[in-house]
Amino acid sequence: MPVVAKKLEMQHLAWRAGFGETLPVISDWERRRRKEIVNKVLIGPKRAELESIDVINATDLPDYRRSKDMTAEQRKTVNEMNTQGIKDLSVAWMNMMQKSDHPLREKMSLFWHGHFACRTQNVLFNQQLISEIRNNALGNFGDLLTAVSKSPAMLQFLNNQQNRKQHPNENFAREVMELFTMGRGHYAETDIKEAARAFTGWGFDEDGQFVFREKQHDDGIKNILGKSGNYNGDDVLKILLEQKQTATFITTKLFKYFVDDTPDDTLIQSLSEKFYHSGYDIKTLMREIFMADWFYDSKYIGNRIKSPIELLVGIRRTVPMAFEQEETMLVFQRILGQMLFYPPNVAGWPGGRSWIDSSSLMFRMRVPQVILYSQVLNVRPKELTPEMGDGGNYKMTLQINDFLKRQFAKKVNARIDWDPYVQGYADVPRENLADTIAGVLLQQPGNIKKTLLEKYADTSSREGYIKTVTIDVMSTPEYQLC
Amino acid sequence: MLILNRRRFLQVGSLASAAVLMPKFLKALETGALVPPGNKVLVIVQLSGGNDGLNTIIPYRNDIYYRSRPALGIKRETALSLNDDLGIHPSLDGLKALYDDGSLGILNNVGYPNPDRSHFRSMDIWHSASKAEEIWSDGWVGRYLDAQCNGCDKPTQALEIDDTLSLALKGEHNKGLALTDPGRLSNTSNDRFFKDLLQQHAHEDEHHNVEYLYKTMGETISSAAYIQQQFKTYQSKENYPGTELGRNMRTIANLIMSDINTKVYYVSHGSFDTHVNQQDQQARLFKQLSDALTVFTGDLKKNNRFQDVVVMTFSEFGRRVSQNASGGTDHGTANNMFLIGGALKRQGVLNDGPDLMNLKDGDLQYKVDFKSVYATLLDKWLGANDKMILKSDYAKLDFI
């Protein structure tokens, strides 16, 4: 196994377990033992009470029970609160990713946000769901699965509100098995039908609280995956967690997200055994991965295509910045194909090479210039379509589309705090600057020649040189990888 | 000299001087074929947002229709008559002319089993051509590229006239290219820094994703140059409407009239999500559609290319039969599709209109699976292996 330099190892860890770190952080990590750093990455700062990204209180919103009696004016206000709220949530979460001193939690949350893909136009439901995800992101998978499955967002999205004893709706049961736990091909259609019966009665009230509606629950005997009993929804989740296939399915997906697009069956088998026997402890699994020598194999380093959120947050963690209008980030997300809270379908973002096509690649390579040189944003994102079947919320989507449209041909104004970044290179001699910058920003630094960077650099001042070289390095195909 | 076709001749010589110095015998060809015939093209027009098919092709003799839509129904006398049972929306007068002319086919009740009423899931199904219960992460045109274009010299077989690429054009290995303006695409990809990067990257990398990115970048740069070069060879003299769709159809026409290798063009028009005040919104969008297609088809006819083009329209779903309380309609199921071209084997109304007597939960039931339309176009028009691309054997239709 080809060995790479310790510095590159630490950069690798910083990217995979987060959104990259700056030169001073990496230099510090480089001097310590792997175990110490992995622990730090997994646990985060000691004081860390989870900082919430709440944008709205349940009491701020009008009583949903009365929604039928609302006047047009009141309804409009609610829609506006939802529209604005979801935008705020997206902005707040991205800011959290940028500044967090426990980035792995946000990175894992981003993974679960795609795994438990869900769309709702209700800001409160979104907020509850993302809060459950962030709370359990590095905890126990069973707890996370239960919390998500009982969230109004998911119950609404997967139509379990319509799952009643007399008219079972199988959507929820199907997705729980296919997407959340076992994956296709490991259960029969009858298992879905029976599980759907067990989930009857799971719903939520107008305040966004989980409720078990006993009258709608089918309390007969169900046969699920070879077991039979008078099961309810909690029992089904328990049965699904008993299946080793669930551990294998989740581990495979995590491997593809944190290690490589191409799953390595031997590694996955050993990892998923450990995951299963730990009782689905996510932190244990992640420690296994980050401590393993194979994780630092050069074939994995710098071979993963960053998701759009990773790319954007990565740039912002490297060079701190604040946007005149933070909502502009939504436009970048939309153009690049990953809008938080708007996964493309129930299966989430497919990831890997699907992020890249001609237009998205050209735009990705222009992002640093657009932001850091404040260039005109001359790409028009595709319109969003409303999510839920009924017409109640579609005005809200029109408002978002309108916002996206208005950003066209506008300059992106950001206040960029270059000082700490430039300061980070204080000890680097001028002749080494270009290679050092490339070495910090790229996981395959040898690919970009110094002569090329020199050709496009502003050589009139040291600061100008650092900035222009940085922007150019960030504009390369290699920077799309981590 | 004579074995060169005119297009090649123009490319070989300087464009400006060639026009002036063009020999008389070549000038005579100006009104003839610009491109050798047989270069078949499919143009897909996506009506985004779920167009209301019932107010597009109107069952104007049906009482249930008017009972369900007391305010929203299109009056018999305003609808443009197609046959005894069906009329077309008055704003689609251009399509009516194409109908009279034998260049329009109307397919009714198109849909798929277990329809999904959510926009984004339903659009996913139309883009990927998956069954309703499957989720595929690639698109049917993209898979067409996978099947046809392995090792293609110029990967410009499918173009989307837009700034970003739709799922429909994303294959597993090959992807279409999105552009709004060939000039802008060429400017962006002409960035000196990008070109230098490409040049310095000579070696095979052990990391397959590095290769993938450089390959995509290289193809984009060379495709942009190729498109721009082809695009310049023909500029339509027709008066296209100044709407977004009008501009996009002009771009498509210019490219079709050049010798470019593009087989599929993709363009979106919308939004047709008409929950409230449907009538005005739909009429406005239809007028834009009708006007743009009228000029577009006229342009093709004049240049003898209409025989080689099929335009297909679709929407992710139709609307409910009954109007809602806001003067609009909610998400429904089966819908109609337009097929336009100079080489249709069957024209006019291709099958029975909507069966309002046999609704399911207030929705139309589909009779034709949209994947059959895809299969027909892939097989009979583009000469591709539809079974491989659609991963199933769907019955072919007889409109081409």
C-alpha cells in the first residue's frame, strides 16, 4: 500500500470527516498521533452542547388546526413564514458547517439528510427533522431511524398519514425497508404489505407532534421477515435492525460517502460486522474507518468528487466570508444540483460522478472567481417545482423561483476576510508559496505546475500573489476532488 | 471540389469571402438542402409544471367535461375544431394549422401505471423512464448517449438549451451538454487558464476521477468550439418571437440547419403549474408555444429539413378533471402529447380522446404508456436499441 505523507493524511481526514481545514490546523494535527486527532474529530470540543440551527419557534406559527378557517391574508402570512423559514434554515445550516468546530457532525448530518431524503414545505417540520438528524448523527442508528420515522416531515412525505387499517398505504413501509434499512432485494412484497399494516395509525397532529391513532391501527397478526406477531411500527423497526443486511446496507452507503465510490466488499463486510455488534453505534463505525491504515491508502486520497455543499463550504472554511445576501448560496446550490431540503427524490442525491456534467463542471471551476472576484453570476438555475400534490403551497415555490431568477446577472457581493488566510502563510518563503498553497488546497498537489500558477499570478505584492494563486488553484478540476 | 458538399466548402474557405466569391452553381443551391437529408433529429419540448391536457385537447361534446369545469371549461365555440369530439385550445392556433397541414399527431391518455402526483417525482419518472416504483439516477436520453456514443469524437449528440442539464440527458457514462447561447458557452470554456490546465494535464492519472474531470472539461471545451463553429454557419432569417422559448427554438433551428451531429435537442417551457387562475396563464404559455413552433416549423420547411425532424411535447402529468375552488386545477394523471414533423406516418388524432366516464378517483386513466412513445422514437426514428436503453420491451406505436 503506497504510503503518503502525514500532512496529506491529515488533510484527507479533514476533508472526509469535515469540509477541509486550514494550513495552521493541519500543521498542528501533523505533529500529533492519529488516534488523538481521530478522537478529537469524533467527539468534538468538550463543551459542545449541540448548537441548534432553529429559525422559528412552534409558537411563532399560527395554529395549524385552524388552517381551514384562515383568511386569505393569514394564509399568505403563513406561506411567507414557511418560504422564508426554509431559506433561513438552509443558510443557517451552511453557516454552521462553515464555522463548526465539530464539522464531522455536520458532515454526517449532511449524509443522513440525503439518506433520509425528505421534502416538506413546512418550516417547522423541516426544522424538527434536521434537529433530530443532527442530534443523532453520531449516535445510535436505531435511535436515529426511530426519530426520523416518527417525524411529521417523513410521515407526511411518505403518506403514512393516509395509512389506515381499512386502507393501508404502503409507501412509508416500502421506503423504510428499501431506502432506510435493508435495501432492495432483501425482502418480499408481502413483507412490505405486512409492515405497512404495522405502521397503520402512525401519524402526527397539527402541532407537529407524533401521534399513535389507535383507532386506525390494525392490531392483527403480521408476518414480517419470517417472524409473526401483533406488531406495531416500533416492532417493525426493531425487526429491521435485527437483520444484518441493514448493517451491511448502511455501511456500504457510508463507505461510498466517506471512502470511495467503488465499494470494497471485504472491508465493508468487516466494518458492518463491527457496526452490527456495537448495536449500531455510528461513532464506533466511524472510528474504525478513520483509524484504519487502508483509509489512508493513496488510491483513496483525492479521488472523491466533492458534493456541491462540500465544495461551497470548503471554500468558505478556507477563506472566511459573509455574503451581502446569504440567500445567494441557494442559487449556487440550485445551479450545482444540491439544494438543502430539496433532495431530487426519495433516494436522495446519487453523488459521485452524477455531480459532474459539462455545465456543472464549468460552473464549479468558476465559483471561486464568481465569489472572490465578485463576478456577475450569469447562470440561470432551473425552476423549482412545488412538492406536495395539493395547491396550497405552490405560491411559496413561485416566490423561491422568483428569488432565484432575480439573482441572474447580478454580482455576488461578499465581504471576504482574507487576513487570517494570508496570515496562515506568513512563515512560507515566497519561492515556496505556490507549491504550498496547492499542497494545502489539493489532495493531489503534484498535478498543477508551479509555472502555470505563476503565469496567472498577481506578482505585484505578496498578498496579491497569495490571493490569485489561491483562486486559481480553487478553479482547477483537482479542487473538485478531496 | 464537387464532391465536397456545400457545408464543407464553406468551412474550408473563409466564411466571409466564400459568400462573396461563391460560384453561381453553388449559389443556386442556397434554396436547396443545406444539410444532406436523412440526418434525423428529435426535439423534445418539456411543458414543466403539469400542463392541463383536458383544456389542451378539449372534449367539447362531453357534458361531464363542462359539468366538472363550469368556469374553467373551454367553450365549444372558442375551441378550434379538430373533429366531431375534440377541439384544441384557441391559443394553439399554430398547432391547429399544423394539424390541418398533416404535420401534427395528437396522442391522448398518455401516462404510466401507478401515477405519482408529485411534480418532482413524476418528472423524475418521465426523465429516467423508470417504472413508478423504481428510482433510477440516469435519464433516457443520457442512456441513448451511452448506447450510441461510446468513443464519440464529438459528444454533442444531445443538447439542452438551458444553463443547467436535466436528468433526462444524464447517462451513466455519457451526458448531454447544456447551453443557452453557443457564444457564451464558447467564451466561458475558452478561458485561457482552463485551456492551459488542459494542456499541462498530459498523463494518465492513477485516480480515475481526475481523468473523468479532465475528460469532461476537455470535451466541453472542444464541444463548445465545435458548436460555435457550426452555429455560425447558419443564421435563420425568420422572425422568431422574442420570448425565451422563441429564442431557444431559433438556436435549435440554427443548429439543425448546420451540419452538426446533434440528434436530440431538449428545451423546457413553463411553468404550467396552474392551481389558481389557470386560464390566463395557460393561454399565455400556449400562445408562446404556438408562435415559437409556427416559426420553427416554417423555418424547417423552407430549408427542406422538416422531413428530418420530430418535435415531441410532454408534461409530467395532466390535471384533475374537476376544477378547484381557485379557478385552477390540481395535479392529475394521464395527459396528451404532441408529435410534430414532416415525416409522420400517421397524423391527426391518433387515438380516442379522454374517457370521462371511467375515471379513477376523479382522474383520467392512462391508455398509452409514455415509454412506448420513447421506444418508438428511439427505435424507428433514431435507430437506437430501445430495449437496451429503456431496459424493457415496450410496444411500438405507428406514428412514425
